[in-house]
Amino acid sequence: MHSKLLIKNMVCHRCVLAVEAILKEEAIPYHSVIIGEVELENDLAVTQRKRLAARLEQVGFELIDDRVGALVEQVKQLVIKTARRQPDAAEVKTNLSHFLSRQLHHEYTYLSSLFSSVEGRTIEHYYIEQRIEYAKELLIYGQLTLSEIAIQLGYSSTAHLSSQFKKVTGLTPSYFKQMGAGRKPLDKV
């Protein structure tokens, strides 16, 4: 019987590798590790779970035990995938609310209210922040023009991206690129 754990603050492939390393060090058999989630071969004993939670916290992760926290974390993971235009989120196109409702099997008004009460911001604001963080990453890499970044992120125009970028960061994209300004870790957004 497989058991599932949800883990807060897993936002990238390196996070997956870090969690896999901890599971191996702790000799905990697992079936799979994806962003935000671990599928174990068996349930953990209470002492194993506490030890795993402590090890995860040492590297900035957190086991999610409550249903509300788990649902909010699932919303965050889907928003991050969507903002980064990852393949399984490609169907989103323009309607994030329908996508989240369909994926999580809850009305969007419930998800939105829950998310806002736990996070202190709206899903939409979190989505915009994630898109801007990805735009920062793409700007720093310097391989795409601002126009290409706007297209890749699904903005209607370069002006729209620039406007949101300045609203979130206080800087224009070109000034940000000139400064070589830093990005926030995704778990701090």
C-alpha cells in the first residue's frame, strides 16, 4: 500500500533531489518524488515521521499534516507550474480559475477564500508574482528578448509584461537586467 506525503517549499528539480537524498539516508523506501509530493512504499512509524520532518526542516522543507495546508500547497504547486508554462499546465491558456477547480475538484471561490486566508494574498497575486519571478530568471539568462519573454509567459503584449514587472518589482525590466538584480527563492515569493 502506497502512502503519500505532501511537502511545503519544494519548487524545483533540485528540491526533488534533496528530498530523495534524505529519504535514502533515512532508509525510507519510496515509490516516487515529485515537486511537493512523495509517494512512499509504506506508512511511516511516528518516530520515522518525526525524524523525517526534522531532516526536511533542516533544508527548508516542511511536512504538511493538515488538509487545509495540503490544499493550499497544491494550489501553489499548480500555480508555479502554470506560471512557468510547464507542459502539463499548457491547457490553462487564460483561465486559471477553471484549471485549478478542475485539477483540485473544488469550486474556485472556496480555493480562493482558503488561499487568501492562509497566505494573506490572492491566488491571482501569487500567480503574477510567480510569472514575474520567471521573467526575472529569463532576463538574467539573457537568451530571450523582452518581447520573446512576454510571448513565452503568455502576456498579451510586452507593455503588459513591463507594467506588471514594474508594479511587482518597482523596476523596469530593462533596468532590472542592467542592474543584474537578484531573484527571490520561489519559496519566499
